[in-house]
Amino acid sequence: MAKIVFRTEIFAEDGCYVGICPELNVSSFGDTPDDAKGSLEEAMDAFFEECRRMGTLNEVLEESGFVRKGDTWKLRERIIESQTASVL
């Protein structure tokens, strides 16, 4: 069984906390940041299990920017990460 290391972001929204894995577009929520993180981990487990059941896990991970090294999937290394704004 492979290990999958994914990015988690937690933010406040409308009186609760939202956890999201942006690369896979999976999110969940909770009353506290820890609740949101735990809820997201459960959602991610369900997402990965369904991908595995459908036989698409490797393809989904590769298309979402993950690379496999041994028995671990990790996000590809970022050379630069920044926020950029556009004026509309």
C-alpha cells in the first residue's frame, strides 16, 4: 500500500473552518481548525479509496501534480510559489 502526502489548507469561512486539498479539489469543514483537518483527512481517505476501487488512483495523482518515489506519492517540488494579482 502506498503512502500519499498531500497539502492541507485550513481557513475560516462563515463561522466554521474549511479544510481543502487544492490539488485534488477535496474539501470538508469543522467547528475548529483541528475538526476541519480531521474531517478533510476522512474525506481524502474516502476519495483515495474510491479512486483505488475505480482503478484510477495513479492516473488521478499524476494528473494532479504528484510524483511517486518508492512507495510514497508526493507533490512535485515547487521552484517558486507566490501570489500574483491581476487588475480587471
